[in-house]
Amino acid sequence: MSVRGKRKKWQVSRERERSAPVAKKNDKEKKKYVRNPSVYIEMEDGRVMSGKLYPEVAPNTVNNFIALANSGFYDGTIFHRVVPGFMIQGGCPDGTGRGGAGYTIRGEFSANSHINGLKHEFGVISMARQEKADTASSQFFICLDDPKKTYPLNGFYASFGRIIEGLDVLAEIGADETDPETERPLEPRVIKKITVDTFGVEYPQPEKINKFREFFRKKERTKPAIVF
């Protein structure tokens, strides 16, 4: 006859833990699903290009774009530069390529120590800047369909969104006849308004590099924000 010895308290406690039912997390404890912000670029002729922004890729860049768009900053501006197969550029309040929002933001791209895996391909939205990394402000560009021209941008410009619908509008603007010296469309492409639907999520104001504020006020000293 075998005799079972007394079990210690910690053994009894562990057995109870193992036999106890596992509590399921309630809905409040589950991670909420957050939808990516939707962007709508409405042209003066009524046609719309729409798509998504990616805060997980370039958070401060997205914050900046949302703040500018929803404040009406882009309303009435133009796509002032078009390079066939490469990109269309807008977001300059003066329509010259030399204007900005009065400040700059940090460049969120790999060459500036920020991981950004969103490749520059047809429909991708990215920030224009000057030669220095942290000089993006309000100007942006949308890539056209020649990968030989857009691929070299990867890692050097802050891509942050993508046009998904209205690609035919994008392609049409990208085929506009332009001034050979300025690359400006002969017929103005006016943006009626840009809006961003955040689906109830409040995105913060962007972190700004205010030391460039005077630089943008003195237009005679500025160089155009350009995509090389």
C-alpha cells in the first residue's frame, strides 16, 4: 500500500491556478482598431483624388499635413510644377515653389535617421523640401508612373500617403503641357480644397522647427522647395 505524502501549500495553489478558467478580455481591454486618415483633394473642376495617410510611417509629417489641410491652408492653391512620369507638386501658398507655412519640420526618411518603408511609386504622396533634410514645410508632391524617375527618391524624401481613387485625374495632370523652363502647367490646375477625415481621432499639431520661421518670411532669401 502506497502512502501519498502531504502536499505543500504552493503545490495546492498551483493546481488551483491550472484548473481555473481563463478570463476573457472584455471589449474595453481589446486594442481599438484605428482607421488610417482619408485625404480628399478636390480640384476646381469638381473631380477628386482621394486616398490614405500613414501616421505609422511618418507621424509628424501626417500631423503637419492634417493640420494644414483642415485649416484651409491648401484651398485655392495650384499644382505649380509638373514633370511627366515623375511627379506633380503643389502646396505652395504663393504658387511659385518658394512659399511655405512659416516653419519647417523634420524630414522623416531613412537618410535622415527615420525608418520609412513607403516606396515612391505611382500615387504616393511625399513632402518636397530644399537641399537640407529638415526643410519641408507645406509643399508636397504626388508620384507619377515612371519607376526609373521615382525610385531614386526612396530614402531621401518623406513619403506619407497614397492616392487610391482618382488616379486618372492624377495621370491627366501629369500629362499637362508645361513651360519648359519653369515646369509650370500652361493651364492652371487649381486645388479647390483638401480635407482629411480622421474618423474621430485627434491628431496633434506638428512638431515645428521654429528657427526657420524668419527664413520663410524673407522670401528673397528662400530657394524653391524642389524634388530632384
